[in-house]
Amino acid sequence: MNFAAIMPEIILTAGLLFLMVMDVMTDGRRNLGWYAALFILAAGVAVVMQFDHIELGFSGMVMSDRFANLFRLIIYLGGFLATLTATAAWDGEAKSVFGAEFFSLLLASMVGMDLLVIGANLIVIFIGLEILSLPLYAMAAGQTQSDEAVEAGAKYFLTGAFASGFLLFGIALVYGATGSFAFEAIGNSYAAGPFSEPLLLAGGVLILIGFFFKIAGVPFHAWAPDVYAGAPTPTVAFFAAAPKAAAVGLLLRLVLTTFADLPLQTIIWWVSWLSMFVGNVWALRQRDLKRLLAYSGIAHVGYVLVGLCANGPGAASSIGFYLMGYAAMSVGAFAVIAAVEKAGKATTLDSVAGLGRRRPAIAAALSLFMFALTGIPPTAGFAGKFALFSEALKSGLLGLVIWAVLFSAVSVYYYLRVVVAIWMWPETGETANASRAGSGGYAVVLALAAIITLLLGIYPQPFLALAADSLVWLL
Amino acid sequence: MGILSVLIFFPVLCGVALLVWPGERHAQIRGFATVASAVEFIVSLWLWFGFVPGGGFQFVESLDWISRYGIGYRVGVDGISLLLVLLTTLLTVIAVVSSYSAIQTGRKGYYASLLFLETGVIGAFLATDVFLFYVFWEVMLIPMYFLIGVWGGQRRIYATVKFVLYTMAGSLLMLVAILWTYQYSGGFSGHGTFNLLDWYGLGIPASAQRWLFAAFALAFAIKVPMFPFHTWLPDAHVEAPAAGSVMLAGVLLKLGAYGFLRFAIPLFPQGFEYFADTLWILSVIGIVYGAIMTLIQEDIKSLIAYSSVSHLGFVMLGIMALNLVGATGSLLQQINHGISTGALFLLVGMIYERRHTRKIADYGGIFAVVPVFSIAFLIVALSSIGLPGTNGFVGEFLILLGAFNARPIFATISTVGVILAAGYMLWLVRRVFFGPVVHAVNETIRDLTRRELATLIPLLALIFWIGIYPRPFLDRIGPDLESWLKRVRTVEMIKAPAWDRPTPFVPPEAVLSRAAGKTPGDGGTP
């Protein structure tokens, strides 16, 4: 019973209980988002304080090492920014979607994400995935008066259940092949001799597929655009970064250590290849910003998987670095959309047309995030792609990297179309509405996301070093 | 903090200051931008006087930046970049001053974009770290994108998106080549470097050099632009505001040619050798095609844009000759093109402000109405043609001399471009300025104001200075080009095929270096 190993999760759980009590006490009239943000911050501090420790807990079921701590911090970054976005979206009504329930669910989901990256046992992974997913289904459907939101929640739930099925089946096969759920034992039994290779391989592939569903890698992506478009925007801001970071963290651990000897590169290669293609090409014809960013997210999963395919300590650290920047820029982009939506009730390109003239600061922030997602220096998006592709070339993945940059060039078109709409299109009635949005809360999250996006682009050295120091231990 | 860092970062800081400046008065905004760009220009003059010809990279600064990846903040100036930097700072001042009355909306963003652009361009010229170069190379797209897209003409969005897509598509493949070379420099173990000077000595195998050169060359060829990658240029020029065109033609295009000089050819000489014939052919096609296309243009700006395609073909010709005369001429011609075409776009912008049309057919016979404007236009047009006594003559003459010395047949074909240039420019002048005044509205056009004249005078002065006494310029660029040639030709002499081989005669290098008071250097005949 080593509670140090799960201290941050304890803090998050305490936070969610606290919020529920507060909700009853204040009768839902207080904006509780700030408290949630505070608890995430506290959990982050707990992680930082024990960053260098290796804590094994609960009979080796969880292992809190530097790798886990790095990914916890990335998850908290995404969660923190999304929490601030939801806080700003609170409209002051007692029945607000972004009341105590929302933030409690958010914290619960983050506990699940943490379990994915600290879990050292497939059972913990499965539990973590369920704790992660169930709150997300509820959050997606949270806006119960909106048909789209309910549809989004239902779709997300169905595909999520499907993914859990894959994962469970995979776990069963792996157990059948190796007789163990523990990562280390699975790795060792394989090293001792490939006595039941096909079974183990099938199990590994199924587990991988389960998580490809979660990160929306093609061809397991179909849910993402509908869910992104239907769910409330602050929820989507949360979907966009944190769960992906957790799932990718777990995939890294599995592919680099437990399943290191399995030939999983081929399937990762293909999912990466397809994700970059489908994400970028389908994004070209989207007029709804949330759908556009959904496809953009699929494309970015493709880039991350390039690093996973490269399969080495350098590539792993570049993935960590990439996800830090991605958390800031994608959540930042959704925060702008949330601000626009709060006033105008629409999230199409038309609703941001001419925004630059009315609200130059918000427009500048959205432009920055678009440039960052495109991968134009000096932003985190460029530094991240640079690190990823550089490591991939080291592993000889020239073809995949060329594919990646070709589709980065394609992505220029749709990201810049947003910038074109902001600054170069004439204003519409919807923009006029958007200009009335109160932006006090958004200012904080936008400033924070913008600073991180620029900092990681201009001076990435310390963050690259942090990622590298954390991930070198993995091997 | 050395002078080069000041040159790079002063404009961007001023641009940011301008954006957060609380005042909205136009006089304040344009005054601030003018002072900022003027200070930048005066500081850059220090390079001109403090520069030691032949001293390699000077004013060098080197700091660790991302040491994990062997990336440093490394900058330096040599004979190849010196004049281009000065051209940039001069043209920025002129661009700012020329925009006083042309830009009516969003002035803060406009002037800030010009200053950001200056930072990007100067940074790209000064970087001696390939990563740093790439960063500036990409960064400069963004202000140009806004300049065209926000303050441009009717089809500005189409033009600006096309401009960015073209440039990005090329440069992303270059990024792959850069990353690969980085990994090669570290033996694929992750301890490579991005230091350009180290890259020169890598000795990359010839098979890899081919695709690496192709990737670099594509990015630069789009920027130059070489035929058939030029189609973005006329659109961008026609739609850009006048000052945007000045910066685009004056300095942005130079980055393409500069990229060949600094990166593509010396890094991958064998790759260049492999593609040399293709590039020669494309350059010659560009020269002739650009010149022919000007003949059917109805818009003055797109006429000048196509003439740029033709002129930059000459610039490429001089580089590919791989001899001192050609390279010197090419570099000088880059400056000349910046001056002449920059001035032409300025003049078109001025007349556009008055009549709000750029159609050639809308003018005619305005020489009598606006004599000062017409004389200025005539001088610039003649320098663009390459009349002896103007800067254009010196550059084109040296280029053709070098080209004849390397590939006589290609050089002969490209002289067609010179003849056509005289044709289309003088025809343009005749249609716009001479004959009777066809449209009554043209009888009341105002002549140049003092401010407009002030923006033109430095350019006119340079046209004659370089045309009559180019020595100070040639002295500064010559020695570094000699060492450039040594680097490029270390591997193997580029051999022209039998059907296009020059007959040996006194190498023009000897003539040139005798004129400069030096002993003959390495021969130009391959």
C-alpha cells in the first residue's frame, strides 16, 4: 500500500468529492471551475515534488516513474486548460452544463487517464480506460436539451464500448499466451522464448486497436468528427488533448517495453499513414470549425504515430514534447471557438469571419494556434514536428516522413482558411454577435495557451531535455 | 549582443511595440514605423563600412540554442549576404514611406507586418545555422501572407493562399532534406549539428546528394521563381499592395537565388552536377518565356512580374555558370533587380493611387501631364533593360560573359531575353507615356509629390552609381565568391557536353581581376 505512488490521483479524487459537496452547499449558484483547476494544480505540484522517484505500489499494479510523471503533467496541462475553458463558459445559471457535475466528471476522467500511464498491469489499464471513458460519455451528452449532444454521447458510448471489447479480448489473449497480466511478466515470458507467438501477437494487436479507437487513429476514427461537432465545446477541448496524451503514453510503454519484441510496427505504420491522409484530406472540406479540428486531430495522431513507429528513446521523448505543445495549441483553439460560440451560438467559418476587426486579441490567438497546428515556426507545432520527424529519419522512416510533410503542406490550406476568414473575409451578422462575448475567463486560458505555444517553439531546449530525461528510463 | 542580432531583432521588437501602441493617429503610427526602419537602415550601414572583403563570415555570433539537436543561434555576414541585407533595409524604409497614403485601414498591422517581414528576411540572409535559416525562411511567409491577403486587391485571398501553399509545399520537402542531412552529420546516432560550416565538409555520398539537392532546389526554385514554378508570382504581385510588391520582388525572390548560392549548390555539388542541365534549360526557358509573356499582359504590374521571371532567369544563369564572372554578375544582378523592379513597382503604385487602374490601355500620352514621373519611369525602365551606364548593364553583361564561358549555346539563346526586354519595356513606355492623351481623366493627374520623389531618389542614385562605378560593390562580393567557387568545385569540375562546350579564350576572370588589381585567380573555363 504505497500511497505515494497514487498521491496525485488521491488529490484529484478529493477534488471531485469536494466539488460535489460544494455543489449541494452553494445550491449550484457558484462557478466551481476555479476549484477544479486548483485541485489539478495541486495534483501537478504533487507530481513535480516526486518527479524523480520511482514508486511501486499495490503489489506492482501501479508504477509511478518519471515516464508516468511526464505524461501526468501533460494530461494535467490539457485538463487544466480545458477546465479554465469550461469555467469561462459557465453562464451563471443554476442549471448550467458546466456546473459541479461537469467538473467532477472531468476530474474522475483524469484519474482514469493517470491510471493508464502509471498502470503496470493490464487489469489496471482496463479499469483506467473505463474510468477515463465513462465520464467522457456523460460529458459529451451533458447538454441534454441539445439533440446533437445526446447523439454525440450515444455515438461515443457505442464506439467506446466497442473499443473496450477489443481491449478486453486482447488482454484475454495475452493472458492466455503468457499467463500474466503484469507488464514485466509478459515481457519476460516472451523474452524467455516465443512459445505462443501468434496468440500474443493477436492480443497485442487487439490491445493496440482498442487504443487506436481512443485516440481516433484511422480507420478507427469515424466517431470523432460527430462527437466533436455535437458535444459542448469546452468538453471537446478536454477530449482533444488529455485522453490522447494518456492513451499515447500507454501505447509508448507497451510498444517500447512490454511488446518490444512483437512486430507491431507495421500496423502502427499503416494507421499513421492513413491518419495523416484521411485527417488532412477530409479536413479540407469542413466549414464547421469543430469538425475541422476533429479531422485535424486525426491528422495529428498520424504525426504522433510516426514517432511511435520510429520506436526508440529519442522518438519517445519527441512524442512527449510534441504532446505538450499539442495540448496547449489544440485546447487553445477550442477555447477561442468556445468564446465565439458562447456569443454567437455557431461554430462555422462564417461565425469567425472578420473577427480580426472586432476582437483582434482573440483573433490573433486563434491565428497563432492555427499556425502552430500547421507547424510554422516559431511555435510549438513546428518544434514538435521537427523533433518527431528528425527522430523518425534517424530510424530510417524516410518514406513516412515525406508522406507526413506532404500532408502537412495540404493542411496549410485548411488551417490558413480559418486565418483568412478571421482577417480577410467581410464581417457577417454572426461575427457581430461574437464580438459581444465576455472574455474575462477566456483571456486567462488563451494567454496561457499562447505563451506555452510560443515558449515551446522559441526555447524548446529545457522541455526537450525534460522529455528525454523522463523517457530514457523507459528502456 | 552583436550588431547582427540588433539588425535581426530590432524590427520585430518595433513591430510588437507598434501593435500594442495605444494611439490610433496615423501620423504617430507611420512616424514610428518610419523611424524604426530608418534606424535599422542606418545601423545596417555599419556593415558596409566595417566589412572586410574576403574575410569570410564576419560579425559572427554563436550561441547555444537547442543543444540537444546541435542547433545554435549562429549568424554571420559575408560578401554573398552583405549587399542583400543592405538592400533589404533600404527597401523596407522605402516601402514604409511609400505607403503613407496608399494604406487606409489597419495601419498598425500593416506597418508591423512590414517590420516583421524585415526581421524574417534579414534573419534568413544572416543565418549560418541551417535550422535557424529554416525558421526565418518560414517565418517571413506569415507577414507577407497578411500583406497580400489583408491589404491587397480584388483577388487577394486567392493570390495569398496560392503564394503560401506553393512556398510551403516546396519548403517542407526541404525540411526533410535538412533533417536527413542533420542525421547524416551525426552518423544517424542523434549527435549531429546544424552548423552550416560543418555541413560544407560532410562529404555526402553522391546518390544521396541527388535527392537532397532536388529537395532544396525545389524550395528555392519556387521562391526564385524558376519556370515552371512561377505561376504564383504574377498573381501575388498583381494583388499585393505596392509596398508588398516592392518587398516581394526586391528581397523575397532573392532568397531563392541566395539559397542556391549558400545552400543547395555548395552543400550538394554532385547533386547539382546531376541536375545542372535541367536547371540550365529551365533558366533559359524562364528567360525567354517570361519575356514573351510580358508582351501579352494588359496590366502593368503583371507585365513587370513576368519581366521578373525573365530577369531572375538571368540571375540563375550566372550562378550556374560556376565561374567568377557569372557568379559576381548574378549577385550584382540580384541587387540590381531589387533596385529596378522595386522602383518600377513603386512607380506603378504611385500612378495607381492617382487613377485606380493599372491597365495599360487606360493610360497613354501622360508624359506631358506628369513629366517628372515619366522621366523617373523611363530611367528605371532603361536600367531594367540594361542600358550601358545603368546598373542593369553591368549585371547582365557579367552574367552573359560568364554564361558564354560555360555553355555558349544556352547563353546565346538567352540573349534573346535581352532583346525582348528592350522590346517590351520600351513598348510599355510608348503605350503609357507617349502619343496623344487618349482618356480625358488622365489630363489632371498630379505629378510626383516630394515624399514620393524622396522614395525614388535613393534608387535612382543607386542605378547610376552601380552603372557607372560598380567597383565598391564588386570588391565586396568578389573575394567571397572566389572561395565559394573553390568550395563548389572541389569535387569535380562540371563538364559541359560536347555539343555545348566553350572554345577557350582569355578567361574573363583574368580581365576582371586585372581590373581589380589582382593576379588572375582560378580559371573560368571548365
